[in-house]
Amino acid sequence: MKAILTFHSIDTSGSVLSCAPEAFANLLDALGKSGLPVLGLDELLLQETEAGIAITFDDGMHSVFTAALPALRDHAAAAHLFLTTCAIEKNNQWPGQPRNAPEFDMLTWDEIERLHEAGIFIDSHTHSHPDMRELSDDEMFHECELADDLIEKRLGRRPQYFAYPYGYRNDAVCNYIRNRYKGAVSTELRTLSSREDHAQLPRLDSYYLKNHWLQRNLDSSLSRMYLSVRGVVRTLRGTQ
């Protein structure tokens, strides 16, 4: 099994964007016991890599530093953070955010630097988290270039991977992103197949991975069936 997991905030609020610290640590424990290695995207996406899990965080919530980093360190686990640079040291209430979206404090630059020093890959989620389908080519360039420049100037590493804001994309957006980054992750809910378009990589949302049995048996046929059904339902609802 090869899969990319999506997280946002690691906290106890119970929001749709939250995973409790205990559940996050339990998942890392379960992955370790199952023999599924936690890898960076470069290694996971190699054809010769037969099995593995990549951990990703979208947006840049403060809890990635306070709650996720200690657990990742304890398990020597790699992770990618897709950063929305306009929200650094602010909150996630950027223009275009749905009214019912839970509010979170975001990371500071000092915390981002410390995540980078700890081995977390800091990648791009645009500057202002827009619907990329509504942007011209010049606007797409500005969104990505501004975010990438800010990250590179602060950390000395230019983002290699990208996460589509809200998962929204079309052919024009994918073609632009394909020519700019090594790969891009979407919100399509499924595991990785043997052949993937690296500009539209699927992920498993942590919202569906809270059950202890599922965490311990992520690579089982029953878990795969459950996740497949959830993916179909999300597609029918138009939420991925």
C-alpha cells in the first residue's frame, strides 16, 4: 500500500479540520507496527518503492509545531507542510474562506524555521489560498512565485511540491502546476496506484482515519473497501 495522508490541525476541538493529538500519535504507532514506513514524497513516489505512507499538513496551523512535531520526532517520521504564506503569524480567515470554517491560529516564521530544521519539508499552498481555476496565467504565477520566494528567502529551500487550495483544479491549472513542481496533491480520496499523474496525486483525509481498528489495519482489504466507498460518496457530493 502507498498513500498520502492529509492533516490540517492537531488539536482536541473536534472540528472537521482537526485530528486529536492522541489519535495522531496512535496512527503513527500503528503505522510503525504495521511495517508501513513513513516517507517523504520524493521516496514514496519512486516506482521501486512498494509500500509507504507520506504525512502532509495543509495551510500551516500553529498546532503543527506544538502538537504534531513532538509526535513526528518521537516516531522519526517525515512530513510535508503545505504553507499558505499570507496567513503566517495570523489566522486562517483569509478572503474566500467559507463562513463556517473553524478558525485557527497559524504558525510564526520562527516556528516554521524550527520545523524546517527538524526535517519537515516546507512546500507551497499558494500565497493567499485562492480558487486557482479563477486565476489568469499571470495571477497563478504571482500566487506561486510569491509563496515560493518567501519560503526560499526564509529557509534557503524552494518548495518542490504543491497542494491545490480546496483541491480545486482544472486542466489549465494542472498544466501550470505540472510544469512548476515535482508533484501536486489533491483532495481526491484514495490510495496511490502504480501509475499516477504527479500533478494530481490523491490523498486520504485524516477525518476518515480516526477509528482505532482502521488505523491498525490500514492496509487491509476491509479498510481499502471502506475508503473506496468514502471516496465514491465524496465524488458524488462534489467535495473532491
